[in-house]
Amino acid sequence: MKTIEEKLNHLVSNQEIVFEFLREKYPIFFNSNIFLRDIQYGIKTYFERKDIMITYPAAEELALKFTSSMESEKILKRLGSATWLVEFKFNEPELKSVEPAVVAEN
């Protein structure tokens, strides 16, 4: 992956994996806010873990293009110039209700 477009295509085609990666570092869930810098640093780290070094300006460019793509797919909703609302529902384990323990009285 040499060009920005190749990297962007990789991010878009693997967006669920990228989001799961971002969730390991940042509190991202349905209806949460996500910020440009979090996405930028997350993308930079994501590629570095794949031994692909990118600059901060390249990571910012990728973050802007990636969020634009996710806006068009209605995964993110723009709230400001550098803030989005996450409209993507993650596969999260269901919380099971637990019956309260019965305490025997003596």
C-alpha cells in the first residue's frame, strides 16, 4: 500500500475491523461521539501495527476521507468540523439479568 487511495480503500473495505481496533483504545459505541484526532491517531497506529509507517499529515488526510466515506454510508453523522456521532451498532454481548441470591435467615 503505497498511495493514500490504497490505504483508504483498505480502511473502507475493512471498516468493521478498523472500528474494533479503534474501540480498543477509545470509548466508541452506538450514539457516542468520535473525534478527528482519535481517528487520526488510531489510523496511524493501525497501519504501524501492520509495519506501514505513515506521517501525521497523511493520517489526518486518511481520517478525513475515511470519515467522509462513513458519513455517506450513514455510519457516522457529522456534529462539527472534527466531531461525529457513531450510528453504527456493534456486536456487543447481551447483558443477562441475574436473579438476586436468596439469603437464608437463621
